[in-house]
Amino acid sequence: MVARIQNLYLLLAGLLAIASIFLPFWSFNTGHLFLICDFVSSETAEVQYSIGSYASGIFSVVTALASFTAIFFFKNRALQSKLILLAIVLFALDLLSGLTAAHFLNQYFESLHKAVTHNPEAGMYILLPEPVLLWLALKGVKKDDKIANAYKRL
């Protein structure tokens, strides 16, 4: 049965992960606006910033793939639970890599002794509901497993 509430949660989490690729994660204003986005490197920043930016983009895509794949493993609840847990870990890595890129760009601007203001952008905020949706999906899978096991006892 594909029409379960956890599939909706997984679909929304995957869509949010994909949407975060196209939105800026963090912004810096030094007189000129610098945006941290997935798969975007800056000529002014160091290598660590570029690695964090590309890693964030890769983790966003893999998180979405894990979420979408988990939808189709509804008959194998153990594997579906593992994929959801993997998606939660990938979400954490995605968030940490984006924050790492922001940190290294902030350090770069501070080393230049520039006055800089920085703010989180929509790309970060759109990531925040993902772990809640993935947790709700995991809770739904556990509930289905409990119902299936109770049915088998009869």
C-alpha cells in the first residue's frame, strides 16, 4: 500500500532537500553581497569554503534520493527504517557542511579586516523541517510494523 502518511512526509522531505539546492544558504554583505549556495564556489574564498559548498550540494541530493527511495520500500519496513535514518544523518551532514562553508567565508572576510554582516537565507530555513518530517515518517513506519506484527499474531 503506497498511500500512507509516511510517504507524504518522505516526499515533502525530499522536495525540501531538492529545493534547498536552488536557494542561497547564507549571505554576507561587505559592500558587495556574497551568497553561499550549493555547487557555487567563490574566487575570493579559500578551498575550505568551496569544499563545504560542494559537499552541501551533494548531501542535499543524496538526502533527497534516500527519502524518495524509502517511499518504494513500503513492503520491507526494516530497510525503509534504515533509509530514513540514513536520510536523517545525511540531513545533519548537509546542514553542517553549509554552516562550515559559512564559517570559512566569515573567517576569510575577518582576515581581510572588512566590516561584514551576515544572515541566514531561505536555503537554511527550508532545511529545518526535514528532520521533523523524517522523524514523523520513521514513527509511521514503526506504527505500521507494530500493526503488521499484531495482525500476524491472530
